Amino acid sequence: MVKRISMVLLTLVFAIITLLAAATTGPVTVKPDELVGLMLSALMLVLLFIPLIVLAIFHHIVARIISSFYQSFILLCFLIMIPMGVLLPSSWLIASAVAGSIVSLGSNIITIIEKKGNSVIST
């Protein structure tokens, strides 16, 4: 349980870093000088990660499958950000997207194969 929660929180940190890296790339993205828009985007990311944090508490196979499916969409978003960083020449965006995709893939693998441990529900 601790591994799953820590990996989900690390993925959240990389998602926020990628958001900050993408904020400086183009004219259509959230601007760093517009603090309200940037904070709302970060808050929306945190709200999107709350179901993953809740699902990481439970050890039941159904909760782990749902969490893995949800994390696959996050991994897909990180993988889509890599070509966007190439098209918009931003090395920070590419680096944060690659690191986020590696952490998200690791989180997904840990969610699927973790053995029983201390958790709220263990069957």
C-alpha cells in the first residue's frame, strides 16, 4: 500500500512539473504570469489524482485493476506530451514528460504486481 501511494504521489509531482514546463512553451497554454489559471490547473490535476490515491489504499484485485486502468490514461497523457515537446522545442517539457512516463509506468506495474501487505482491505 505504501509503495502504491508513494508512486501515485510521485506521478502527481511529475504531472505538476510537466504542467509548469508546458506553461512556458506556447501562446495557447497557461501563462506563468497568470497565477490564478496556473493554480486552477494544478488544483484540477490534484483533483484528478484523488481517486488514484483512494484506490491505492485498497488491496482488492478489482480496485487494483481500476487503478491500473486509470493510470494507463495518465501514462498515455505523458507519452503524448513527448512529441509535443519535440514540436515545441522545449527540452524541459520533454525531460519532464519522459520522467513522468517512466514513473507512471513503474506505478502501473507496482499496482498490478504488488503482493499482500498492510492495507485496508486484504482478501
